[in-house]
Amino acid sequence: MVTLDHYVMLSALLFATGTIGVFLRRSVITMLLSIEVMLNAVNLAFVAFGRSIGSADGQVMMFFVVTVAAAEAAVGLALVIALFRHRETLNPDMFTSLKW
Amino acid sequence: MGTELLLFYLFGAVALGASLLVVLGRNPMHSVLMLIVSFAALAGLYITLDSPFAAVIQIIIYAGAIMVLFLFVVMLLNAHKEDALVAAGAPMGAKPLYAGAGLAVVLAAELVWALVRAPQGSGGPMSGGASPDAAALESVRGLGQLLFTDYGFAFEVTSILIIVAMVGAVVLAKREL
């Protein structure tokens, strides 16, 4: 039988995977992708909890998280393009000054 | 019941494996494509959770729209490879990064440990008609009514957020920053 614990543990593992990606990867785009993995882990937890208590609120929360993720991707990728135009690199260690 | 468990492990393994490939792959293009595979598996999990609407927006919005945006940027910047895992001459050096990744593993271990020790009652059945209003949960009509009544204010704020993000993206990506 699949229980709530199964889903929440899968969500925890996915979230940790995303966290590892943010720390280990040296490309701004892949770090943004890792953040998407973390957001999806949270989405899975929301839907699983909502299903567990028999309420649709979890799906509504997931809807809002997806919207925020879309806004985050748009602004984040615009920042990546602006940074790449100035520095010709995607390595976050090269972006050390606030102003140039 | 056996089928449910099988589906959960199948979709869960695909989602987790694809996410690991996203994190460990060297090529950003492959990372984006693997993330789409992970999203497809998550959509399958949403269907096993009796949430077809969540599965549909996972595919259409996430895999269809957001990931296309990522793919577009990867192609635009021609970023088919990245620097070595920890670049030479990085101001921080490698050690803090590996420490952070180790902390992420600790985080996962802690979460699993806390869940295993959680009081009983949290491990109730997820499906199989246990919930009396499973049909209401599945209906998109009910979801829409909830979204436009109880969550009406949040919904309108979301539209402002989208406008702000759109204007911000246009301003940031302009030639003259």
C-alpha cells in the first residue's frame, strides 16, 4: 500500500538532489534547473498532503507554485542573458562584483 | 494495491534518477531534457494521487513552456559545456561547495529519519476510496470554484506577479542595462 510517507520521502530525496545541484554545479543555468527540481519536490509534497486530507487545497497551492516558478524562470534567464553579455561566461564564481 | 505500489516505485525511480542526471550531467542541454523526463514521471505520480489537473499543468506549463524557455536560452548562449566542476581560481575554493553538498545529504537523511519516527496516523492509505470526496477532489470544476472563491485574492496577486516578471525580464534583457 502506498502511504503518505512514501510520497513525502520521495519529495525529501528530490529536494536534497536539487540542493546538491545548487552547491555542486558551476553553471548558472544548471543551478536554475536544480532550483526547479527543488520546487517540484515541494509541489509533490503539497499534492500528496492535499490528497491525504481529502482537500483540493494542495492542488491550488501547486498551481501557485508553478506560476511563481514561471516568473522565476523568466526573470532568472533574463539575468543570465544580461550577465553572459557582460562576462561571456556562465560560471557564477566569475560574477563577484556588484557593479562594473 | 500491488499495482499502485509498482506504479509509485516506477515513477518515483524515474523522477529521482532523471533528477540525479540533471544534477550530475556535464551538458546543460542534457540536463534540460532529463528534467523534462523527471517532470513526466512526476505527472504520473500526480495521476496516482487522483490529481489529473496537477498532472496536466505539470506537462503543459512546466515541460511545455518553462523548459522550452530554458532550452531556448541554452541554445542562445551556446552553452554546451560548462567549466570544470570547481573552476580554477575560484575565489572561494572547492571546500565550501563540497561541504554544502554534504549538508544536502544530511538534510535528506534528517528528513527521512524524522518521517520514520513520526507518530503513527500519518501513514494512512492514500487512495482506494479512503477519502469520501475523492470524486470532488478529482473534478476540475471543484478546483476552479476553490480557486476563484477562497483563493480569489491570491489568484489576482498572481496576475500582478506575472506582469511584474514580464516587464522585469524585458528590461533586464535589453541591450542597454
